[in-house]
Amino acid sequence: MRPIDRRATPRDGSDEPKGFSKYRHARKDLIDRLGQYCSYCGTRLPASLAVEHVRPKKPNPDLELRWDNFLLACTNCNSTKGDKDVVLDEYFWPDKDNTFRAFVYTEGGLIEVNSDLTDDERELAQSTIDLVGLDRTPANDPAVADRRWKNRDEVWTMAIDARQDLAAQGTETLRKWIVNTATGRGFWSVWMTVFADDQNMRKRLIDAFPGTSKDCFDDECRPVRRPGRAL
Ligand SMILES: [Zn+2]
């Protein structure tokens, strides 16, 4: 899960923090800051991306229009998470934690908790997967209708191919093309995983996806603890 930084409330024409009369009005600003990606699963969705409330608006009407309660989410993540209120400390959040450290992405579009975490961290990471149903596949949920795993699987194969091509002819043009393909398809975490040993590509991926939290990486583009947070 890509760690992101939505930054402070955008400013209006008078340089005042924008007030949103409807939460949907924040969509453009959120996409400008974070790109057209689901904040949880990383799917790129040019059209149907919704403004997501970290703490659902139904049980928290006072948070319905709050910029710091907004993310972007696809239909699958949004509907799985639902309207049930959440206790923030029981999960990892892409806008607060280095969520890239929480999970491991593997072949076949799979995602699991990073076994290097402490017991407590593993519990939070698993709760986060469960909150949005991130690890659903036909193998563990025969009724699964969403294609997040399948899209991840396709991107995984694409990224492996790209890595092989790069090993054969490591040109600047090819590196740019791969980054354009990555931003066009989404699933930043998959690309970062496949290019784990290529610092140059990791740097490009961190820079190319808008709003990636640069505080979450060291000079060699390895994930580090997010400042002020446990993960
Ligand atoms: Zn999603």
C-alpha cells in the first residue's frame, strides 16, 4: 500500500483553506495531490474513483467535509470498508503510516502481512487487509466478484517482463517507458516490489506517482519508519 501525503487543506482563490460544501467537491483536489489511484489497493481509476472517508461519514457526520478525513477509493475497497466506524489505532493508514512496510506483494496478485513485523504490527496489518478485503481471491472467497487480485496479477507479470527487458538493454528510454506504464496501470506497490533491487527505478516510481510520501524512504529508496509513527 503506497504511503501518501495529502498535505494541508488546499487553498482557495483568496489563499484561504478551502471549505467543501459537499465532500464530492474535494475529488479534484485529492486527485491533483494523490493521482487517480485507490488509496488502499492502488488501482488506477480514471473515472469511478470516489472520495473516501477514513472515518465513515454516517457515524461521524462532523467529519463528512473534513479534508484530513478524505482519501480516494475504488468501489471494492469502499464497499468492503462500508459504514462501520473505525478506531484509527486499530489499523495502518496510507496517509499516516509507512504502509509499504506492512505488506508483501507476491506473484499471482497476492498480498500478505509482512512477516518481519512485530506481533502487534502484524495484527494491525491483518486488520487493515481485512478492512478493505485486500487479499480476496477466488481461492479464499469463491464468490469474489472484484478483480483487484487479477489486476495486480496482470501488473505483476508486466513488471517482471519490464525488469527482464531492462536487464537486457538498460536504456533511459526504456526506464521512462516502464514508469509511464506503471503510472498508467497503477499498483505502485507491485512495481516497487519487482524493482526492489533497482534503486534508480524505485526513485523514479516514488517521484512519478503523485503524493507518495518521500519521508518513508531513505536515500537508497528503502522503506523506513514514517516520522512520528510506529511503522
Ligand atoms: Zn481499492
